[in-house]
Amino acid sequence: MMTSFFDQFASPSFLGIPLIAVAIALPWVLLPTPSSRWMNSRLTTLQAWFINRFTNQLLMPLNVGGHKWALMLTSLMMFLITINMLGLLPYTFTPTTQLSLNMGLAVPLWLATVIIGMRNQPTVALGHLLPEGTPIPLIPVLIIIETISLFIRPLALGVRLTANLTAGHLLIQLIATAVFVLLPMMPTVAILTAAVLFLLTLLEVAVAMIQAYVFVLLLSLYLQENV
């Protein structure tokens, strides 16, 4: 029984070929593309308004140098939200429940922010490793602690996204299994459990959007320290 609960996180394959690439590419097909007409559809207008508001909110603390990342961060936000939302549909696979994919997104982007800081302002970037006014005996210890915390950042990004989505999917499957088991024996309890399942599904929709936003927001904060 426990093995079957975790089968939903296994990468699907067809004739021995992993289908995770299809799951990753599918969201881009579903997003509406702007047309050449003067008047766009309601869906395209809503998408443009959302992207505009998100980009303004995300880049407000950054200086002009950080605005070059606007397209990448906004595209990453739309990509993560779409994948997380599609993963809540029945009989679908959520690529962001795989730690390897999340780390593949987190490590290069975090490393890019660190390299930018070392290239543009190395003194300020290295100054983050030692807070101002630190007592001399604590300097080696604090440098080690700050260096470890710096290298833990991409791991925290990937693990946070993976853990939150995995826990939500497991809870949904556990409660759904309980509904099917209780329905023949205790219909009233099964109906109450189904109501809890519905509320949990709404919560998971919010978590899917919030975790995508948090992932991109933390990347923008790391970028803010280095530009």
C-alpha cells in the first residue's frame, strides 16, 4: 500500500522512453499566444495583465542591472505555476515533485547570481560573508557559517518546492483513499471526509501558485544582493 502511494511520483515512460520531457514541454503549448489583431481575447488580456503586475512587483526592489532578468524570471514563474497546476489533475505527472528537476533549475540560476556578484562587485559580494562589527575571535566561525549558508541556498530552493508539492499530493491521495474505503461502511463520515478533500484540493491549488512565486521571489532576492 505504501509503495502504491509513492508510485505517482515515479517518472512515466513509454516503451522505455521517459516522458518527463513531454510533461515539461506541455505547459508551453497551453499558454495563449498574443495575436496580431488590435483587440486580444479576454484570456490573452488577463495573461498580459498578470505578467505585467508580477514583473513590476518582482523587479521593484532591483536596480536597472537586475531588470535584464525580467524575461527569465517571469517565464520561470509561468512555467512553474502551469506545471504545478497541471499536476493536480487526475492521472497526471508533476515534474516539480522530482528533486533532480528542481535542483537543475535552482543551482544554475543561483550560481549565475553569485558569478554576477563576484564579477561586478567582488568586495560587496564577499562582504556578505562577514557582518560589520563582528568581534575578531568570531570572524573565522562566522565566515564558515555564512559560506555554508550561501551554498545551502540552492538546496533549500529545490527541497522546499519538492517537499511542499510531494506532501500535498500524498495528503490528497491518502484522504481520497479514505473516502473510497469509508463510503460503503460509513457514508456520513465519507461525505465529511470528501468535504475535507475538497478544501484540501483548494489549499493545494494555492500552494502550487505560492510555491512557484516563492521560488522566483527568492531568486530575485539573491539577485538583489549581487547587482
